Amino acid sequence: MSKDWTPDELQAASDAMAAAGLPSFEEFSAMFETEDAKKKIKAFAKVQTDGIRFCPRCGKMTVKDRLHTNALSRYAKVYICDACGTDEAIRDWAGCVLPLADWAIAKRNK
């Protein structure tokens, strides 16, 4: 049977995991969210076809009808709108990439 952990118990468990060289609870949660986001984006990319105007990154209906005329993401094999493509390039240059877990498609149905 599971139990609810107190903040002190969670912190103690995270500290013990870090001391053992394992990811903390927060790091593990972030890794899980990233993996979940990758799966959602990959599944969307498989069904993305001409005429689907939804941008998986920003969530707006800004993708042009012909997919090959849009930006191809630097971080996932999926087409995104031109504005998101520009934003990815600038963030990449600045070293502050938008995590996949923050993409609109990854946040759906949480």
C-alpha cells in the first residue's frame, strides 16, 4: 500500500539518492516528463501530414498546409511553424533550449 510522503521525507529520500549517485526525486520526475514528451512528439510526427496546421511546439494553428515549407525542429523529427523554428534557432544560439516537456503537444492530456 502506498503512503503520502511528507516534504521532509521526500527531501531525505532525495538526499540519500544523490549520495548514492542516483538522480534525485526532482531529477527523476524531470527525466520522466522528458521521456513522456518525446513519446508524444514522436507519435504526433508519425501522423503529421500535409493539411495538419497544428504546431506541436506552440499549439497554434500556424503550420502551413504543405509540411516541407515549414521549419523542421532541431530537437525532434517533426515540422513546426516558422515562428517556432526561429525561436528554436535563437534559443539554441543562446544556450537556453525549450524543454520538450514544455511543448504544447507534451502538455496535452496531462
